[in-house]
Amino acid sequence: MSNPIENASLQLRGIITSAIESIIAEGTVSVAEIPKFNIEIPADKSHGDFATNVAMVCAKSFRMAPVKIAQLIASKISLEGTVFEKTEIAGPGFMNFFLSRKWFSDVVGAVLSEGEDYGKTNMGEGKKILVEFVSANPTGPMHIGNARGGAIGDCLAGVLQWAGYHAEREFYVNDAGNQIEKFGKSLQLRYLQLVSENGAKVREECGNNTEKVCTALYEQSGEGGIFEMPEDVYLGTDIIEHAKNYIDENGTGLENADEEERKKALVDFALPKNIAGLERDLKKYRIIYDTWYRESKLHESGETMRIVEKLAESGHTYEQEGAIWFRATDFGVDKDFVLVRANGIPTYVVPDIAYHYDKLVTRGFDKAVNVLGADHHGYVPRLKSALTALGVDADKLDVVLMQMVRLVRQGEVVKLSKRSGKAITLVTLLDEIPIDAARFYFNLREADSQFEFDLDLAVEQSSKNPVFYVQYAHARICSLMANLSAEGIEIPETADFNLLDNPSEIELIRHIASLPNEVNQSALNYDPSKMTRYAVELATLFHRFYDVCSVKKAETAELMNARVLLSMAVRQVLRNVLDMLKIEHPDKMAKNENQSEKNLKYEMKKKNRAEEN
């Protein structure tokens, strides 16, 4: 697995270090050790492909002006046999280095030889990392926040795999605790309403049509309605639907049952259907988990209360008014918190502590990464403090906090429908927009940034739509190869890539070379949005190259061959990035009736000119 940028940077560090060692050996300067220096990639390529501040950081220990140090270092540097062709001294002593033509040539060759493996790295060294994401409450359908969390978590796991980690995906099923109690209470209430005299009338008037029954019952549950609803229950129509389906399948025999028996029967009926629905809907979203971990497993095995015992044995708890508290303030948290209530029931944080102990100790993952909503910012320090008290390295737990997303249609924010009781869920979103668009769009921004999802733009077939823009670049290259084949022009096996010296070609190759580094940075920062931005930039550079440098009508056959293979290298890199994100790369784009191929090409040229200006 090659990493052209990293390899060049390491070679440059060695070149500079050797030159300084020669200066020290001659006795020109006397220092105990070479100060640490940075090697960077300048934003302005006229300043070189790489730059270093080595002369500045050596000024104090060398007791010499930076410019003089830079000159001394330059005099000892030999670039023969390296990937660099020249060095320059700029300003107060910055040293700029320029890559050779061979380096650019080797980059294209590396992409073509490594194929679908190009961009993969071994940074993770096979370490086990568990990515937990979505973990939506199984008492109802997934909302739009889960749609964003799903795309971020799944794409992050993909990036981590490309960076050399053994990444697994996990869904934590909250099938115990207060939300299940609330779920049972809600189901029971709707069940009793449906079997009541008024409920029977509603079912009869609606012809027992489930959708009509749910809508009618919901509308009559508002202020002044027939069916009164307390505040501490789930109000969605999905609860009514479950209760109605139970009656259809099992009759009204629960009407006279014990309350707890009734709630249990209804939960046992509805919860598996909800969990199966979550799994089905997430598979449609191209998310397949390695593990569905149930909270109930922790309670049944006794691990939940064993965690409390462990904390108590180590002296990190105390009793107050019958409740058991954790001394969180001993670990830098602003206040202590309750582990077990006075009634003996553990709070929600206890199974969460047990769950993470299971991840990092029992199952032995090197890292646990959670993708959570931004409202969990206060919860994370609590969790980490408890893990520390249990002797677990809390730095093994990393949390990606995700801001909510707003859906926009025709410039207006899409709001919850009060009439139907339904919000736009993951399923309804995927019925409206392509899966590719959802996965790409939700990763366009960092997780902690506010985000507006434009539903109209997501289905628009134009250069304004980022995912379409990227996929069109891939399809454009496929079209080029098909046209060459139709004209009897064979795709060459090799070419002289040193002929690629147009600025647009150089920038395109430089961007291709940066993929392994971008993968590493994306993994280190837990930020898959780096990969969508990388893909958009690559598409932009290719469209620019294709409009400036003719492939089929190149000045010579040799140059045409080089440009053909460069285009194939770009196609391979686009495929690799989209595969990493589980986004399709079609060979042809399905065209809108009003959007011809000619119009699309004109649009791309117009976009490129605007960006250049």
C-alpha cells in the first residue's frame, strides 16, 4: 500500500536531518540534538510541494540567523536519487522543496497497479475498534437525526477499515428500563381505547382499515377529544397501529387481564416488530451491523448491578437518603450522580457503564467510538469518570457528538405534521430521495456542525448537487472509455506519464496522491466528511482537466495514452472513495427529461470557470 505524500515527507525529513548532521560533524555548529521541525504542504504551490521551518527552529540553538542556517542546510543537500528536483529559500528562512516529474509519474502508476486497494493504509495496525451508532429507541420509528447518525457512523466505520483498523459496527438495543415501561403504558392505553365502546365505533366507522383507524383515533385524542391522553406516553400513530394489529391477530382477550400482564403481552408483541423494522430499514440504508447488543442481556446476566458492586468495593460510592451515589466529583465531574434509586432500581447510566465495560474489558476492544446526539455532551464525562473508577482507560472511549439536521424543501423548513402525528422518518426520507444522496449529504459537513438538508437539491440532476457532480465525473470517464473502444482505440497498458505537465494534470495527480493521507486524517479525526469533500474536489479537478486537456485529440498518440490512463486512475480513485462510503458509482447517469448530456457538459464548464475566477 503506497502513500506518496507520506513517503515523500519522510524522505525529505531524512534529507534535511542528514544535511544538519553533516554541518554538526564539520564543527560549524555545536548542538546536543536537532530541534524538532515541521514539514508542511503549502497552500500556494508556487512555494513548493513541501516547506519546512527547520531554519527558524534551529536559530536559537545554532546561534545563527535563519537565512544563514537555510543556506548552510541547502549547501549540504543532494537531491540525486530522491523524489525532489530542487529547493529554494524564501522569506526569513523558509525552505521550499519541489517534487520531480518522476514522483508524479509514479503516483499514476501506483493507482493503476494497486487498483481497488489504492488509498488503504496500515495506520490502525489491525487494532479492534467498535463503532456504535444510531442505537435508536426501539419504541418507535427512526427519525431524521437517526438518518444522519446512520450515515456518519457507517461511513466512519468504512474509513476506519480503510485506515487499517479492524472496525465493527454495533447497535445498542435499549430493550429495558424506563422507555420500555413507557412503551408498555402507551400500548395499553391505546389498546383499552380501541376495545372501548367508542373505540369499537371508530373501528366500525373506518371499516377496520388500520390507517383510517389510526388517523381517526389520533385526531380524537387532542384537546377536548373523546380519547384523553396523559403527557407521559408516546403519542405517535405507530402505537395505535401496534394496538390495532394486536387486536386483529389476538382478539380482545387482554381487556380483563392484569395490568402488568397486559402491558407485557403488548410489549412482547410490538417490540420485536419494531426491532425487526429497525434492522430492515437500516439494511435499506446499506447499514449492516456486526452485532445487535441488547440492554436486557446486561440485566439478565446481573452485570448491571455487578458494576455498582465493583464501584462500591473500590470506595467510589456512598449512600444518601436510601440512594447509592457515585463520587463523580473525585474525577473532575461537576457533581456526583445517583447509581441506584432509593427504591432499588438502577438509573439509566448504570447499564450504560456496564455496556462500555463489556466493550472495553470483557470483549477487549482497543477503542470504542460512539456517535451520539449533541444533547449527550453532559453524559460523556459521567460515563468516562465511572470507567476510570473501574480501572478502565477512559481515553479508550471516544464520542462523536452530532448536531441535529433540518430538512428544507423549497426554501422552507419541513415541520412535524400535527395532523397525522408523523415526522419525516428514515423510511419516508429514503422513499423521497436516493440512498446515495442521503449517505453523501449527511456526510458533507462535520458531525458537530449545524446542517440543512435540501430535499430538492438532493434529487436535482445538476452540478449543484454534490453527489450527482461526483458520480457524473465517474460516468464521464466511463463514457470516454466506451467511446474510445467504439472507435477502435485500445486502452494502453502503460504510458509515459512524464508527458503530463499541464497545470491541470499536475493538480489532478497531486490530489490523487493525497488520498491515503486523507484517509488517515479522516480516521484520526473521526470525520468521514473529509472523504466527501475529497471526492467533490477530485471531481472538480477532473472536470477542469477534461475541459482543458483534450484526450482523444491530444497532440501526440503518446500524450493521448498518458491522459487516457490518468483518466482511468481518477476513475479508480473515485470508485475507491465511493465504495468506502457505500455509494454507487454508475457508468451512466440517468438523465432528467430536461437535462441533456450537452447541457450537463456546459454546466460543468461554467462551474469550473466560476471556481477558477
